[in-house]
Amino acid sequence: MVNLTQKSTKISRTPKRENLPTMYELPSEEVGESGLPDQYHPIPAQLLEETFQPATYSPEQVFSAMDLNLYYDVENTKRYKRPDWFGVVGVSRLYEQRELRKSYVVWQEEVHPFMIVELLSPSTQREDLGQTTRKESDEVPNKWEVYEQWLQVPYYIVYEGEQDNFRAFQLEENRYQELEIKNKELWLEELGLGLRLWQGSYKGVERLWLRFYDQSGNLIPTEAEGRKQAQAALQELKERLIAMGLDPDNLSNY
């Protein structure tokens, strides 16, 4: 089991924190990177963001984001990675408890992500799986190296949409070790939350999706699903009242 206190280690305060750039000085766009996002990547990330609701943390102490710049290098403050999705626990949902984030700056937040998910694509697969190496010591580190060595993210997940499967890696002794995925499910005891593949419709698209579930095995509902469940429960209650000979719209008369 991952020790959350240990893995949320505060980074070095050298140089002094007050002299470092904050979220307001660091850009939120993809700096110098060409190309437009496809339709596929944002939707699975949105489902993860909607259903990331750890049972062991207050909602006010949970933050998650999709396609947001993650600044990690206190010695080179312009370096960042842009995960498809990442979740953080033990940090304010709002930046300084009052504002939406433009980026996530670890030397300001002082808490590292607990989980990162990358949606594999042919152009990024080698980097996402740590299969690329740096030729020069000053070359920008790849995602795997940043997540494993710099940020020490306890769980790293890669979803292979074309093969409809996901792989999970857990940080053990500062190295990622691949976990066995049973029945296409991964339980995270530290969060009271699980991750699984689900066949269903989201945003009008029917396919296999990666999403979170609770300790009882129930899917964490999206906002739209929550509304439908509430409506169905209300309709069921009305029908039960009618069967009892009561008028659900005029209960004050009884």
C-alpha cells in the first residue's frame, strides 16, 4: 500500500518559494507545440474527471484536471508535462481555496498528483511507456521519467483504446512496477475507489470506457446519470404512493 504522506512529499524550497513563478506567470497553453486536439482524447478524460470521487477525502480536498499544464521542475520553471488526466488528493479543490487553476505548479501547491492517466496514441506511446531515453543530460525528460522520478506519482495508468485494455503501474522503491489487472478492474484502497473498464454510452458514444467505481462495486455516477437516477427514484416513489391509493401531488390532504 502506498503511504500518502510519503508520496505527497513537499519539494525543495531552493530557490526560495516567494521568488518562484506562480500559476499566474506560467502559461496554461501548450507552449510551442503544434497540432489540434482530436475528438477522442478529451471525452475519456472528462469521464475520469466526473467520476473521480475518493471516499477517503472530502470533495474540498480533491482536485483533478484534464489536459492541464503540470509544472514540475523547480530548477527549470518553464518545464511542464500535460497529462491527459491527473488526480490530486490532500490539496484544495480551488487554487488557494478561491480560484480555478490555469495550471498546476507543484512548488506552489506542495502536493504531487496521486494518479496520472495517459491515453495512448501511436505518436506518444513510446514516451508514455518509458521506452525513449535522453541522449543528453540536459535534454527534457520524458513523461515516464517525470512521473516516476521527479514527481513520484504513486499510480500511473495507461489506457490503450484500440486494444480496449489498460495497464497500471505502482511506485515501489522509486520505480514503477506493473500491477496485475484482474477482471479489468483495479482497486485503490488508499482512496476507497476503484478503476474499471465499462461498456456503455457516454456523451452519446457507445464503447468501452475507463471510469471509477465505489467500494460496493457501483459505478460513480456522472452528473447526468445522477439526475436520471434521482428522477427514476422519484417516479418509483410516486407509483408506490398511487398503488397505496394516495395522490402523490396532494399529500397534504392526508
